[in-house]
Amino acid sequence: MTKFRVNKTKHVDQTKTVSFNFDGKSYHGFDGDTLASALLSNGVHLVGRSFKYHRPRGIMSCGSEEPNAICQINEDTDLTEPNVRATEIELYEGLKASSQNCWPSVNFDIGGINNFISPFIPAGFYYKTFMWPKSFWKKIYEPLIRWSAGLGKSPTKPDPELYDHKHVHCDVLIIGGGISGIIASKIAAKNNLRTILIEDKNILGGSTIFQKNENYKINNKYSSEWLDEEIVELQKLDNLTIKTRTSLAAYHSYNYLLAKENISDHLPLDKRNGDIRQRLWKIRADKVLVATGAIERPLVFNNNDRPGIMLANSVKKYLDFYGVSCGFNNVIFTNNDSAYETAVSLKEKGISVEIIDIRKKSNSKIVKNAEKLGVKIYWNSTIVNTFGHRKINSIEIMNLSEDGSNVVGDKNRINCDCLAVSGGWTPMVHMHTQSGGKLDFRENDQTFIPTEIDENHINVGSCNGDFELEEIINNTNKKVKNFLKVSETEFDNTSVLNSKELDKRNIWLLPNYISEGKCKSFIDFQNDSTVKDIKLALREGFKSIEHVKRYTTTGMATDQGKLSNMHALGIIADTVGVKMGTLGTTTFRPPFTPLTFGSIVGRSVGKFFDIIRKTSIHEWHSQNNAKFENVGQWKRPWYYPINDEGLHDAVQRESKAARDSAGILDASTLGKIDIQGTDASEFLNRVYTNAWSKLGIGKCRYGLMLNEDGMVYDDGVTTRLGENHYLMTTTTGGAANVLSKLEDYLQTEWPELDVYLTSVTDHYSTASICGPNSKKILTKIFPDKDFSDEAFPHMSYQNAKIDEINCRIMRISFTGELSYEINIESKYGKSLWEKCIEVGKEFKITPYGTETMHLLRAEKGFIIVGQDTDGTMTPIDLQMDWIVSKKKYDFIGKRSLYRSDTIREDRKQLVGLLTDDPNEVLEEGAQIVSDVNKKPIEMIGHVTSSYFSPNLNKSIALAVVKSGKKMNGQKLIVPMENKNINVTVSDSVFLDKENKRIYA
Amino acid sequence: MFLINCPYCGERDQSEFSCGGEAHIVRPKQPTELSDNQWAEYLFMRKNIKGVQFERWNHAHGCRKWFNMVRDTSNDKIHAVYKMGEKPPVE
């Protein structure tokens, strides 16, 4: 046992030694320790360097509010985790941790030089300094800032751990397992309410569980003993789920909450067995009781950040819970009674302690208790300086003036090895405000407390501003019964004895004889914001607390200002001369403590990240060496390389084959919507730009769909299957949006229409066969069918059968070739495809992917919505005036086609581009200009599609160009990084303008 | 993450729904007779108020039905839910 382990407690098992490593050195702790308590038991206070000035910093607290003791855990490149609070890490055998933000070591840190030049790096330093010269930014400033910024190291390999999500519903959720949370849980669960109690520590009991003081008794027992018995009773209740090691991350509206459960983080690495590491609970609760407690406030004085300066109640917890004394020569610096409990506890164990109290007196029982034990108290005094580089060794104190605004008298130096400070308590109102709750300001102890407004959510205990034991028990009992509407009498006659605090004095910034400019009085320890920074921000004109916060970065570190926000507010209020309550607070946002990315994404990683849709023919594509492309959620064959063919060669080969003989494409992913109803034709008239009433049964028609603003939204071929029955196809990516848009119009604008829409995308597979030999292949597959132009004309459809299976054949073409699409029920898709391949062998049928499809349609000048259009193109811009009906009175988007903006002649319009060098292929997205000499160069358009066409043996491109319609034959320039490419505007149809090939 | 009482399915999580913007904007029956300004008023102008707002919602991952909802945008309290074509509540 080390000399700092002075006390045996039941929470730490001193028979079980646990060895761990910190900053490369081996230490021992015990089962039940946190990393922080184990380090303190070895006398280690210095655990990190501050962010900006690299000042030595030590463990300050014992919980989630810890600003200084943040560590890097685990060395493995895939498991390492930065910014973990040593106060929250449960010690396990073999734990490896290291301090952050120091180089080469925490004891000797080069960055510490920042401390000495700190007068030159005030608030806003970065904004003011790294402005000039401009050329320094990229090579000097940015790399320098990046090197010095950030806390800790991210893992460099994927996280191998397993994370889980769980959805739960309950009647009552209680957040916080301290005394008020336990009373609330018991009342709820005893009255048949399904209750969940969550607690972020590994055991219940909060700060009462280590309270063993004559002045705090419940039913004549020490409050800790009383609570122990309550916890035993609680664990017997059926309706109650207790989740320890579970911290609330977010409290959203309608009582929807997220909590993170740590499942294996406290186990030695070899005992984790690949189990789930963390589980994110998604809780929908009927009623929520917040019992998150309060955080002790530090005090703001000169050099208040040295290792060994800690929060008073934390010093008590280390002593009474972990059995560790943080020092042997303690000084307590306080403005309230609660720190006297620490003094009594120390003194009772024979450890030296003195008290500096800024108040003039206090006559409460606990103060009398301390005096009786012989604790020396310096009343009406303040600390003006502290000393000791890597750990505090002495302090200097002075008396306060009558009004507390100044110091008077002589300086008095006191030696110490631990300074426990207490500036009172701040209710943890984070959850309340996250849920949308408001706060009231209570003058007498300068706290923000929750305003109760919601009938499904209350705050109890010290997070509600009840700090004394008697208030906590009685108010919690009363409020919970009222809130849950139950009549439970168990806690009605609880007798509580506690010391009452009678005297208060709060001074946000303690006065000093040293001028303010020379003091280092820290407000935010992690981000190194001082009083000087806040005052500078105010002088520079920042008024809103939100602006001061961002300019000085107060409260913006990983601890989110749990210890600093109130002091910043108080000092701003004092400086500006307004009441603190009128300033309001900064916004508390989730998460309350940092969440791992793993717990946020849960199982949605790797192939579960998003839905993957595959056609029924997918397996064949894989077996035939297809490379796939993601189109929305679909995996589509991109190209089918033979041997070691690259994309270019494969596409050239596939494209040539499709035009010379036959090609086959899996078109199953196109969106398919089945439209039925007596008003189906009228409906199509309203949603497409062209007319549909006269389309004969068995005929197909291409349609263009606009948004109400006149811009092209989607396109596709729709087939009339029967009098009141159509099959619409949409683009692959647009299918879901088109369906919901059509539903929207049907349900909200035209409910009188008798039309029913059904998505049948997944119901049918489609093989599209094109090329001069496609008719021969179809004839072989369907020997009974007449495929002559007369019997089966272009843009028509017929039913057919393959081996008794029904299918639909559409003669439609997206390539400009003679082309047929066979639709069959999806389960037969693969066998249909294999049959086509088998029969097509003698015609060298070639499977082609999306890249070849894009090339073939570009040769023919067919657009792809989303590639050649971008939501700003009208049909007129696309030179597709022919598809816009002049006769129809109305259709979606019609009125917008002659708004003043859409009839402008200098809009970007779709044209073809031919490069002067036929082998030069333009880059898609490249800008187009007409004059490179006139500065600034005007961009008049961009390339939307570009390919080398093997069938025309030259480069072709589609582009949108301002006033492009009138530019046919004009020379333009596509400027690239090293050269200008000369191009000529052409017609957008490059191949077979006469449409001969579709009748081949 | 609020709960929405779909008039066809009952109470469901917000993640099942999508919002379709301001409600009770009727598509003009005779668009061709409107001036550019009148058409623009229909096409582009939407209210975005802090307070009680009438909205269109779609139970996108449910029954796919559109309906109307009265929501206070300042605190997400839902005051009423009613079917398309029904009259909005007076209050």
C-alpha cells in the first residue's frame, strides 16, 4: 500500500491489486479505483498540459466535469482513444494510458514556452495574427497551427469493436442514481410503473454514499448507511431496470432520450471476448425525472490552476470513497459550508488541514464541528497567489476589505501540498435545457435553477437547486408523488438531521494586490481562458455571452465548460455592471459527455451502412467479371472487362459490338410505376409535358416530367397496357421521388381523379437487347412471334411467353439502335438473361454496362436527367420543344415555361461539342469560354457528357452553353490546367439523325 | 424527435414522416391566366414563422398518406392533425 492510501473503504478492494501503466511507467492500484484515484494513490497529480499555454495541470475533480486529466487510452492503432477523462476510467489490469498535449513529456514540455510568451497571445490571437502576409498561410501558419492544435491522437485504423443500439419504452425514466434518484425510482417502481434508472457511475448512491458525518443523519443513521439499505430494497423491485455505467447523452423533445451504456470498457482487454463494447439506448419515456445532481464550483484567483489544486468535495470522495489522501498538508479555500465536510473528514483521519474562508463568519453545525476538531480557519481571507511548478507547495493569503472588492493588510504565506477549493454548487441543468426547459436565476446563491413547465418532465434533488439533505428528501418525495400521481407514504415521515448553511458570500473574481494584467486567473482550464481574456473581449466590444464564449473559447473544450460557464457569466455581469440573471446562459447542447462514433453508428457499418439493392441477374454479372457502379442504392454493372482490359478498352469494345451486331443491358433498375384507374390518361396528361389521351393501347411513348418551376425533373417511357392501365418507367435514381411526387398531386391537388399508383420496380426484371441483330435474337427466343416492322412497330409493346412464363416485350430504344426490352417477373430474370446470352451467342451478343449505355445514348444525343440537366434546365433549354404540348391547357410546370426568366434567350442551352483534335476527349464538368484574353474570363457553360465514340471514331461531347442554340458552328475554348482545347459547337445528335438504325 | 399522430395509422415516430412545407396553398386552377407575379406568389412564397404554423406532412415510411398538421415551431407542440380536404381547426 502506498503512503497516500490512508483509509480502507468498502468501495475499493485492497486485496486485489491491479497494475497499470501511465506515461510509460508502471503503477499499482486496486480493484474499484478509477485511473485518477489510482494515480493519486501513487502521489501523481501532474497528468497533462493545458491546451494553449502548456501549463502543468493535475487531476481536479472526480467526475465527468474533469477539465485537466484527459488521457489517451490504449496504444493500438485501431483501439486507441483520445480525450478520455481519467476520473471516469475504471482501472483494469494492463490499462495503458498517457497524457496528452505535451512533447516530449508531461514533465518537460517544449510547448511550455507558450506560458512565458502568454502576454503576447491573448484572446483572438489567432484571428489577429495569422492574417498577413497572405502567402504565409499555406506553407507556414496552417501547418504550424495544425501541429499544435488538437488534443490526443485519433486511431488510424478502423474500429474493430462492436456497438449496439437498443430501443426501449418505459413509463418513467430516472436520470441519476443519487439519493433523490433512488427515492424517485422506489416511489415509481413500487406503484406499478415500468421504471428505468440510469446512472453513469458503476454503483448507485451519488455523493451521499460516502457521507459519514454526525451532522447528516436520516432516521438516526448515517446518511450513507440509510441509503445503502434503500439500495438493497430497490434492487428487489420487479418493475425497475437499473442501468449503471450508463450516461445520458441527449434529451430531445417528446421525452425521447439517448443514453450510452458502457459494457466492456472496464474489463481487462483479454476478458472482453469480442463482446459489445457500448450500447446506445434510445428511450421513449412517458415521464422523465431528472436527478443529475450538482457540480462543485472552483474559485477564480491568481494561479488557480496548479497541480494539487482540486475541488473540495472531490478531495473528500478520494478520501472517503477510494481511501486516498490527495495531500498530507491540506488547505481548503471556500465560500460555503460544504467544504467543511472535507475538513472534518481529513481531520478525523489525522490529516493536517487549514481553512481559508472568504466569509466573515459562519455559525453552522458543521463549521462548529471543524472548529472543535482544531481546524484553523482564516475568516474573511482570500488567496492572492500560489507557488510550485509541477505541484503546489505554498499559497499567499490576504484579508478581504469590508465590501470584498479589495485586499487589505499583510500577505501571509502558508505551505501546503493540496489545495481544495469550493465556490459553491451549480445544479446540472443540462438535461432540463436540452429538452427545451427554461431557467430562473436565484440571487442568494447565484444559481440557475429549472423552471418547471412540462407536465411530463421534472427535476428533483440538487439539480433542482435543493442542496440540503432535508430539502432533497422532503421535496423529492413531495414532487415525485405529485408528478406520478401516486399516494406513496414510505418517505412521508423520514426524519432528517443536517447542518444548515446560514451565511453566504459569493465573489466571482477574487481581488488581488497584483494588477489584473499580471494575474493568471483561469476560468476555463482546458482551453486556457483567463479573466484577462474575458475582459479583453468585453473591451473589444463583444457583448453577447455567446460571442464572448466563441471569441475567448471559454466553455468550448471537450468538457463543454462544466466548471467554467458560471464564472464567465458572473465576471461578465460584474464587469459590465448588470445582474447575472439578465445575461442568460449559453446553450447546452447534446451530448452531455462526448460519445464515441461507434456508439452513434451502432451496427450500421461496412455493408450495413446503407441498403444495397441488387437485380435478380446480379449473380450472373459477378460471375462474368462485371465491375459495378453505385446508382442510388443499386449495384449496376459498369462494364465487363475481358482479361485485364481497362474501362476505356472495355467500353470501346462493348459500344462497337452493340452497334455492329448485338448488345444486352440489365435495365431492371429503372423505376417502374403501375398506373391504373379510369382517369389514368388524364393524370398522365397533367404530369407529362406531352399529350397522352390519344396513345393507343399497346403503344409506348417517351415523356418528360417537370417540376412546377418548369425545370426537367425526370423522364422515361410509359406504355399503355390497357384502356385504364399504364406502366411508367422512371430514371433509376429518381424512382422513389417520382412516386412520392405523383402521390402528392393525386392526394392533395387532384383527389377527384380515379388513379392508383403502385411501385413495381422490384417486381420485374428487364433485359434490353439492341443492335442490328437484335430482331434475329428475339425471333429465336420467341419463334411464334412476328417481329416485322408492320406487326411489331417501333414504340409498341406485346405480351409473349417464354417456356410458359408471361413476359412483356417493348420495342423501344435508348441507344438509337433497333432495340427490344423484355420484362419478366423478377424471379425469372436470371434465366431470361441466360437464355438471351445463350441464343445470342451466334450473333456475338455482348453484355454492356452503364458506361457503354451512356456512350451509346450520347452518340444519339439522348439526355440523361441528372447528368445533362441539373434542376435549372427547361425542355426548351434542352432543345426539346417538340415534346412540350402547345394544345394542353395545363400540366405541371407549364406556366413556368413562360416566366420572364425562363424565356430569356441567353439561358444555358444543350448543344453538342466537337474537339478540333478528334482524339482529344474533354473532361466532364470542364468550363467553356469564348475569349481567354478578356479578363475576367467569362464562363459561358460547361461540359455535361463526354466520350470517345468508337462508332464515329472521334471525340464527342454534350454541353450547356449560354445562348448555345444560336451558336452552331461557332468556335469556343475549353481551358484546362496546362492548355486550351479548341472546340466547335455542333448539333447534339452525332449519329443517325435520320433514325434509320432503329428500323434496321 | 416528436411523435406524430397519423390520422390513418395512429401515433408514430417522427422518423417515419417527411414534412411537405406550408399547408393550404391551392394550386391555381387556371395558371395560364395568372401574371408572372401571381404565379411566383404561388410557386415560391412560403411562410416560415416562429409560432403556430399549418403544415403538410406525409407518412412516407408508413401509409404514404398526406395530411395536415398544426405545429408550434417554437416548441414543437402539435395542436392538431387532420386529413387532406378537412377544414383546418379555427384556434
